[in-house]
Amino acid sequence: MLRRLSVVAMMLALPLAAARAEPVRLVALGDSLTAGYGLPGAEAFPVKLQAALKARGHDVVIDNAGVSGDTASGGASRLDWSVPDGTQGVILELGANDALRGIDPAVTQKALDAALTRLKERGIPVLLAGMLAPPNMGADYKARFDALYPALAASHGVQLYPFFLDGVAGQGARLNQADGMHPTAEGVDVIVEKMLPTVEAWLGTLKTGTPG
């Protein structure tokens, strides 16, 4: 009788075990920096980040929803079809093209605010990847643009990685392609290495159910 009960208990536990075995499904929603502009698909940021996380014992799948040329407004407008149902977290990387084109930071902030609001409505936690405006845009523009990411992270209660290109921007041909804006494969490695602790901390909040 006890043996039969043990077998039944094991059978009942199988669906729960299978559910736990499912990988954490993430989406990297961004522009060319996410898409992997100028690089083979295997060298793109989401692919390399997924590999780095798996190497550290995290069972994750990261879908690449990067579109080259996207502004914050463009990314926000395609959010619902770029982030499918069942997504458990979004790495939001948008705004670089806004800064390069001199788009009013208020427009960028409004678009990112809309994206964060929509993801919150859908119950999807976000890691917001910040961007910094280039200095040639002028001190006033740079100050306004650079401040919008910390402000949005605070108002929405989401995890912030302050500067997506930290350690890569302005570091020469080894880490940047000929255009001086997009990382090389080695540059992507630097981005992943620097961002990994923040991503791991964020993943921990997803697994424990802590908001944001």
C-alpha cells in the first residue's frame, strides 16, 4: 500500500517537475545594438548573453527582437507583436538612434514610458538598458537625454543598467566597427561581461517573484 502511494505521489509530481524544467523565456527588445548589425547572427548580443547565462547555470532562452534603425517610438509601437505571450522578462534597449538623430528627449521618454507601462500591464518584468547621448549634441541635450533612463527606472520600479555600451563606446577599432557606433564581436563580449552581474541579479528577482 505504501509503495503504491509512493508511485502515485511520484506521478503527480511529474507535471510540476516538468514545469520547473522549462527555461526562463526572455526577449531582448531593441535596435541595431540588440539585432547585431554588421555581425553574424551567432555574434549578436542576445545570443552571446544567453550563452554566458547558460554557462553560469541559468536555463534561459533569449529571443532577439532587435530591429536596426528603430527609435524608442518605433520599438514601442511594435512591442505587443515583438514580445509574445509567455515572455517572462524583457531587456529593453532603445534610444541610441533617438540621440544620434537629435530627437527631443521628451519624445524618447514618452515612448519608453509607454513601453514600460504596457509591459507592466502585461505583467512582464523589465531590465532597462540605458543610453548616453554623444557629447556633440550639446551639453543641454545630453543632460536631458542622459537623465531620462534613471528617471524612468525609478518611476516604474524596474532594474536599470545605466549604459548599454559601457566599456565599448569610444574604445577604438578593436571593440567598434568602422562606423564607430556598432560593436564588433569582441565589443559584444565586453558588453555581455559588464552587464552579466546586473542581468543575473534581475533574473533572481524573476525566479523569486519579486516585482521589477
